[in-house]
Amino acid sequence: MKLCTNALRKIIKSNPEFEVYDLSQNDNITPCQCRKCRKLKKRFGSESGVVIWFVNSVAKELKKDFPDKFIGTLAYQYSQNPPKSIKPEQNVSIRLSLINTCLIHDLENCPKNKSAGADVKGWCDLTKNLYIWDYISSSRLYYAPIPNFEAIRKRIIFYKENGVRGVMFEGNTETEYGEFSSLRNYVIAKLLWNPYSNLDLLVTDFISHYYGSASSVMREYYNLTQQRAIDTKSHLHFVMDHKNEVYNEEYLEKAYTLLSTAERRTIDMAIKERVQVELMSVAYMLCKVNPQKGIQVGAFDFVKSWTDLKGIEKFAGYGENVKRNVFFEQISKFQK
């Protein structure tokens, strides 16, 4: 504890311009198993109690020298559930990470998300300094279409109405070409300013200006994709694969036909490139779901040429066929 306190004191002195300074657990699912920590867990009812006890101790000491600074810590993986009989100090901020939730549904009605919704409420009962770290894409499928616009809207309202202080959404961290990333960033920014904004109007406004002559087709594709969250009973997560009902072949073929037709008919090169970003998503997923069909309709050729043009080397953060050349080798096996 003294080591962390002294180290953080030096960091604050060297970088006094910040408001919050981080003291968090490692990115894993292995909490300390020593006798003292096991005793603290039993006392506070969860692993988060151990973390809060430690961070509180450091924060109280640092408050003597830095009364206007906050010590931030994660509630993540094993520490996601709020503790009992202990609260964060007033100069401690919590960043609740919802990495295990279903991406395409809200936190109140989805059976996969109800425990996360309860965690948000539980932490809000303990502190006024709760921030959310939410997820809007898959680390294993950067280019997968994610029908989560309505879920994002509902989550932001849920956060606001339960007293959350701030929200960060983690998207594709290693590519600028994720599915509808520009639209999603625009919508999120608008909803964070006003959670009660009309989602349909926001989407319509962006698509009409961003896609110009191709806007009608892009809106049709948007509607088709978002409907997947309603038509299926499936769930999508930060860690997922392509073998999911959301990505059935019928949907992917229809989406590919829509976007490839729009891409061919678009003359304006700036708009054509924007359409190609979305075409990449469905072309890639069609190849994953049915390699032979992807080859037959030209999706595989498009993925090869487009990724070569953009210098794309990876299709995911980790998982199956992450690297471009490995993916191409696997799909090529289905060519006659």
C-alpha cells in the first residue's frame, strides 16, 4: 500500500493538470488469493470490496496533499459487483466496465444484462462518482455488423436516470473502418448531450448528408441490420464468433446485394469509399459464414482488393483467423 501511495503521489506531483489518477487491478480474472484478501472478501461480500478497501486507504492518505484530486479505479470482471458494508471515499471514482453484457440489448429487459443493470444501480447507491466503460463492438470480429443503435440509446437513458456521471464507449480500437463507425460515433455524441434525442431523426440526418446519392440504399441497409436485434433471439458479446443467428446467410446475402449494387452505381468517389466501408463488413462476414457463397458472389475478391488498398493486416484483436493472410488462405481452400 505504501508503494502505491508513494508512486501515485509522485505521478500527481509530476502531472498536476489532471483531475483523476488511476489505481486499478490488472486486466485478468484472477483476484488475489492470499489469506488477508480472502478475509476481506468475506467481510465485504465481493472481490470489489477488497479493491475498494485498498483504493480507499490510498485515497485517504493522498487527500491530505491533494484535496481536489480523485483516485479512479475499475469495477471490472471479478470486481464488477458492488460490495457490501463499504463505500468508495468521496475522492474515489469508479469506472464500471460492462465487458460481459449483450451488445444488442438494453440493461433492463435482456436476460443476459439484468445483472449488469443491477450492478449499475448498486454502484450508484454507493457513490456519486460512477463512470461507465461500455462496449459497442466485438474484439474478435472488428468488421461484424452490430445492430445496437437502439440498445445504445436505451443504455444512455438508463445511465442518466440512475445517476451515472459519465460514459465511455469502446469501439474498434485497431481500425477506423468498423461497421457504421462514423454514424455510431455521431449518434453517441448526440445522445450523450441529450439522451432523449430522437434516434430515428439523428440517423436520417447523418445518412442523408454523409452518403448523399446513396443515402436511400444505406438507410435500407441500416434498417435491415438493426432489425436483426428484433427478429432473432440471439445475443452478441464483446467476445463472439460468426456462428450466430444474427448473421444468417439470408441476411448477409441481401445486405451484400444492397451494398454492392450501391457501390457500383455511385459515381462520387468520396461517397463510394464510404459505401465500401460498409460493404467490407458484410462481404467479410459472408465469407466467414459461407466461404463458397462469398467466393461465388464476389465478396471474397472485394475483401482482398479493399484490404490491400487500405493496408489492413488484421481482422480482429484475437481469435480465429486474426491475420489477413491466414484468413485468405482459409477461404481460398473453398475455391474450385
